[in-house]
Amino acid sequence: MATGHTDPQRRARIIAAALDLIAEEGLAAVSHRKIAKRAGVPLGSMTYHFSGIDELLREAFSEFTGHIVAVFDTYLAAPAGREEARTAVADLVHALSEGSSRDLVLTQELYSLAARRPAYRELTHEWMRRSRSHLEKHFDPDTARQLDALIEGLTLHRALSREPHERSLTLEAIARITTTDRREP
């Protein structure tokens, strides 16, 4: 693996190391030194590639939100009809809640940052806009907004519950929200 300034993967490794560190130890543990060590790069690479820790965190969380939007796309690109779209939303909730605890932790860390700092709030607004755009392929904008919030809430509740609710309850909640969809015939 190349380690000089010509290493085209260095920046990506730094971003990945930052996300891994946040997921494993939390934002409070983040430092240039820890990220550089985890990424296997010299400490000077941190300031060469990023103006500071804040720029690195914004880019890392931007990459993370892109990953989650890609997950939305995976589930919501194919459905042909309304029922298939409802099923796809349920599949998405269950995949997110039963999937990577890393993604769940990173989501909550980003929300905490966004609650305190406007730059990160802009990042979450863009994330929500992109997620809703996938939902709006199948549902009207108001319904998509409600479904987006439902997905977030059900994912968190299922992931943290000792006894996660069954798929039938997820489908029922989705059906309740989507019955008022203005696109429904």
C-alpha cells in the first residue's frame, strides 16, 4: 500500500477510520492522532487532507449519509406498485434495524451533532431530502415525509428493543400512514 502524498486512497482511509472510531468509541474519542493511527497514515496527513477535525467529520458524515441513501435506493428503486412500495418500506425498516449496529451508532452520533451545530443540521436536512426523494417515487410528498420519520423511529425502536416488534406491525404502521396518500386511486 502506498503511503506517500501520491497515495490516492489515503483520504478515503482517513474518512473510513474516522467513521470506525466514532462508531466504536463515540465522538468524544475522536482526535487527529487516533484517526491517523487507525488509518495507518502519518499524523501530518490529517492537516494535509483536511483543514481541521470539523471538516473531516463533515466529510465523513456526508459519506455515511450517502451510504444510507444508497440503502434506501436499494429497497425503493424497484417497486412497481403501491403495495410493492409498502412492502419495500417494511423491508427497509427491518434491514436497517437488524443490520449494522455501526450504522445505528453513526446515525445517533450525527443526530447529536446536528442538534447542537447548524453545519451538521444542514447535512441531516440534505440526508432527509435525499431519502424522501426515494419515497416520493411512490408516495406524495407529505406521505413521504411521514414515512421517513416512521422509518427512523421504527428502526431505532426495533434495533434497541429487547423484543423487537414483528413485521406485521411494521406493515400495519406503513399502511396507516399511506392510506391518506393523495396519489392513491
